Amino acid sequence: MDECTSILVERCPLCQTSTNSSRPFAVANGWRYVKCAGCSLVFLNPRPTPETLSAYYNEVYDYDPHIYRESVAHQKGWLLGLIEKFRKPLAGRLLEIGCSYGYFLDAARSGGWHVEGIELSDHAATFARKELGLSVIGRTVSDLTEERLVPYDAIVAWHVIEHLADPRKFLEDIAALVRPGGILALRTPNIGSAVARLAGGGWEWLSPPDHIYMFSAQTLSSLLRACGFEILFVETRRGNASNPLYEILRSRLALLLHPKVSQGELQMTPPRPRRFASQAWYRVARSVIEVASKPLDWLVFPSVARLGREAELIVVVRRV
């Protein structure tokens, strides 16, 4: 194991239980997830160094702007409604952390919010500024807390917290940026979801090295309370996840094709590209599975969401 690529974690970042008692959870792309024996938080151990993450985001990580725009178009109504449900009076100053190409900020601006964004990708931030006319800076949350800016009425971070080496520090910095009574809204993969359990170590959102922490409703709520937030709303949805039946079949097939990795051979490799994803027969097979599973969408998956077992976790909190 290359010491330059990883850092051994000695205590759980949430409850400080020694990782000597952590239980193996899964191995994905040669990286090992463990489950804390004290609080059940799932995280990478060892975790990537800042240098490893920087190289990964600059050389490997990619997110299609068209896919991002389409997902925001489908979801912006309920996301804005969710924020405004807990923000009275409506609108105010809104900060999005990890705003990517800025499409959600653009939708919030159309809804009357005064918006700003943080985005570390130069390419995405430049697009948001030039193409959408948004105020987006390439800084960190810690940078903003040091500048002691006027506090925000609402802060959102969609699929950000699972990427961070220190989520507790991140939430403490947000607590310093949002005004008392202001809200924070988060979305993150739900490790307690039914699809995560059935898909096993091949689940699409077990994707190291970028997904360092995998939260359940319980572990994320505990961390938020410890950082000075009051829980207002917890829900699970399909969100940006794949069709569950397709994802279970795909992930189990992947584990069969790579048995050594699934059994715990640590190689710490970049994520493997989905070899057949661009081929016509693969797209047809996926469409057939999705159509065949429509009855499950109507009959079963609404109950899965009500039980808090859908793939994506949505939490809204208020600064105490």
C-alpha cells in the first residue's frame, strides 16, 4: 500500500471510537470501507491524502454538464420548495457549496433568492460566471468564515459532504456562516438504503476515492446535532441514483467479474470505467430492465421511501 496515497484513520470521526474495533464493510476500486463499531458510520480507512484527491479530481473525475442540467431541471421544483418551506419570510441570501455549473443557483435566483456559489472546479465556476452570470468563487467554506461575511439565510450542499476529509469541520464552518435560525439543506447517498444493502460493494455510490464518508439518516443527524443544528426534516428519495433493479443486477455482476477486489484485495486503483456503458446493446438492456421494473416503482418503491430506505438522503436543519 503506497503511503503517499493514503492516511490511516485511528478513530471514528463521529464518535471517536478506535478503528481497531471497526468492522469491514466493503472494498471498492481497491479502497476499503469500514463500519464504526460505536456509531455505525461508514468511511474509508485508510482514506486518501489531499494530494491523491487533488490528482483524482484533476485527472480522473468528470461530471457531464448536460446530465447535471437535466437533473436540476427535474428536481429544482421540489428542492426550492423544500428550502422555502422552512425559510420564513421567503427568499433571502442563499449560498450553494459545490455549485458545479450553477444551474440550481440559476433556478433559485429566478425564485427571488440573492444567490452566491462556491466551486473549486475552475471549468465549472467559469461556466457559471460567464454563461449564467452568477457570483461564483473558487474558495473554501473555511476561507469565507475567516472573512466574517454577512451571514446567509440558507446554505445548500448537494452531494458534497460525502467527498470531504473532515465533515465535522465543514459543518462547524457552515454554522459560522448561516444566521441564527437560518437553514442548511444537504443531499448525500444513503448507506442505509435498500439498494445499497442489496447491491453490496459494487453499489454505484461506493465510489472511492472521492466518496470518503457514507452516511445514514442516523449518523448524519448525530453529526449535525453535534455541530449545533436542529433537525427539521429527513427524507429519502431516488434522486440522482440509478433504477434500483438495474443497479442491483449491474453491481452484483461487477462483483462476480472482479472477485479478488470484492473479497478484499486492496489495490487503491481509480474507478474502472463501465466498459459497456456506451454500447447500444447495453443501453437497450438497461432500458428493458427499467421498463420491466415499472410495477415495482408503482407498488414497492413508494413504501421503500416511506421507510427511509431510498438511495438518496435529504436533510434540512436549522442553526440553533
